[in-house]
Amino acid sequence: MDEPSGAPVTHKSPQKPPPGTRLIPMDLEREDERTILHDQRLICGWAINKIPKWRQSIAKGDRTLFWIALPLSHKTDQTPTLHHSPVEGDAEEILPVGHIALDRIDDPEDGVAPDPTLVSGDGSVLTISALFVLPAFQSFGLGAFAMDGLEAMARTERYGSVKCRAVTVNTLSKRYLEGPEDDPDGRGRWKRLGETPPKRDNALWYARRGYVPYKEEVRYWSDLPNGERLGWVGVFMRKELDGADAIC
């Protein structure tokens, strides 16, 4: 199903990210970075085929994708490293364990119209998307770290806009996590896909970060084996940035 990966949520108190954790702009002109991103999207389970489109969006200045990078001391056999060459400074090896995007455009799946509430053409509203952290690192507090970083960057001219007053997100409605197992428009919908309901509520996680729901509507789609296309309701959420006046 083409649904945002959202933030890693556990029932345990997350650790603080280790010293040296960083957000590093992604360069999708490089094949090795595209390969690692593709492999992470496979694990995530959505937007695997959108990488060429994301590459174009980065080139146009409509999007910045960031690696969530840990110090090399956390490397495992399953986590490839990248040779990173910053504009200023010496080249180095980094350990990309996830990624996140700050967008000036709304880029839904093919066939879905962009939503005018998620971004504003004047840069006063930007949207955060594509948050993903490898499962082995989801107790490190990296989702919160990445969101904090992008909320700060949203008001800088390099990645966001000095006009930015609010940021938005969208994720799966909690209706699919609630109610009886046989509810066809709730938890029971997962049976049609042969899957179990997710254990995490991304909307609740965002709400705890100050994001306020403002509407729900069909946003994501999945294809059933019988050829039927199944629509899923998403919740749209918005957070006014500190020191910014609310925008109606």
C-alpha cells in the first residue's frame, strides 16, 4: 500500500540519538545513494518506484531528502556505508540508517491530485514526508531527531523558506487501528490484504509532537489480487512553528 512510513513508534521510552547523529542532504545523482534508498524503501514497503521522480524534484529545488546518519561505530553487517563528499570539508564515510524529506510540493502517488493544504506556493507552509528508520535502529529516538531537525530547517532559506510558518504531515487514519476485527472500514480491512494491522499509530505520535489533525480523506491506494483498487483514508495534520503567527 502506498502509505507514508511515518515515524518509528515503540511502547518503550526511546533512547537519545548517539552523539554524532546527523541529517545529511541526499544526492540522488549518485547511483550508490539511489541503491541504498531503494533498498530502504523496499523494507518500508511503499514509494519504491518514486525514486526517479524524487530525483527530479531535488534537481528542481522542490524537495530535499536527508539521510539520517549515525556514527560508524554503530555499523552492522546489514548496514552499508556511503562515501560522503560535502561541499566544504573532507570526504568521509557515513552510516545512513534512514531518511526523511522536506518538501515545497505535495507529491502523492500517480493518479492522486496534490493536496493544496499540505504546502503553500509562497513557502509559508511546507510538508515533511518519507520518514523511515531501519527497524534495527528504531529505538534510538531517530524519528524525533529527524523531525526536530526538519522543523528547524523549514524556516531557513537553504532548505525551506524564511516565510515558513507551519509544517504538515499526512499518515494513515487511526480508524484502521481501532474497532472490531470484522469492521470492513476499520481493522477488518487488513484481512482483505491478507495482512495484520500495524502496531503503531503514527497519527498519535505526530499529535504528541504538536501536530493537529484538520481533515481526513482518501489518500492512499492498494491493489487487491482480484484487481480491485482499495482506497485508504489518510489524516492530514499541521503544526504551527514556534514564534510564527497562525495562518487560517
